[in-house]
Amino acid sequence: MANPTDPARRLSARVLLVDEDDRVLLFFNQDSVVPGADSYYTVGGRVEAGESLAEAAARELFEETSLRATPETLDAVVCRREGPMRMSDGTLMHAEEHYFFLRTDNFEPDLSGLEEGERREIVHGAWLSLADLEATDAIVFPIGLAGLLERLFTEGSPAVPIELPWAGLTSS
């Protein structure tokens, strides 16, 4: 039986969406993802009951950007990370995130499909190069994204998902 004080689990499917100029689409947030700090994070979100990781990633991609992709075009998970996460309502969760890599032509993301909470958090979408990622003062999630993308660009998708570090950025 689960301990009632154990945090709930939150399974997420995320997309490393990269354009023809090797720039990744990230969402910019001011102050609410990490209190007192600016941050960037990838497209994606919670896996709903009955969905596979790829189905959830394709759904989230469409909802958050209007770009349609089939689960089959997402191929395999290229990396994952997990750790504690405090939600905006104060709930402590154990997050498990799985990341897909997808190439696309550059486009202007349509944010009209965002849910209410996402509309409060996302200031705008931005296509960032590796140099942009290295130069920004904002926190970039997942931690180590520039190095991960450089590895994917040069080596391609790994045979086994790469384990990424958790940020460890939860309030106490």
C-alpha cells in the first residue's frame, strides 16, 4: 500500500522541437515556474489515462503550437529525467519526463490552444540556437539542454534514452 505522505506521480511526454537551423522551440516564463527567475522549457505535458508517451507528446505538440505530428513520427524517447516538483498550487509531485526529438521547418507557434494554466505561465515561444541557450541568464529546462542537443545533432538518437539530471528546484 502506498504511503499517503508520498508525493503523487506525474508522467509527462515532452518534445525537443528543432528547426532547419538547429534551433529548439522553447516557452519563456517569468517568475511562476521558478519563483523569482526567468525560465525556458520544452513543449509537452501530462500523459492522460490510456495514452502512450508518443500519443501524449503529439497531442501536447498540437495543443501548444498547432503543429500536427503523428505518434509514429516521434520515433523513440531520446532522454528522460525524474525528480520532485512542486506545482503552482503547492502540491508536491514526483515528475517523470520523457523527451522525443522532432525536426520541423520553422514556423510561428499558435498558442491559442493553451489551457488556462499554460496561458498564465507562457509569455511567448522562442526558437533558440545552441549559442542562445549557452548565453541566456534564464534557467533552461531540462538542465543541460544545449549539450544534449549538440549530442543529438552529431550522434543522432541514442539506442537507450539518455538520463538527464533533475533540476532540484522545488520550494520547501
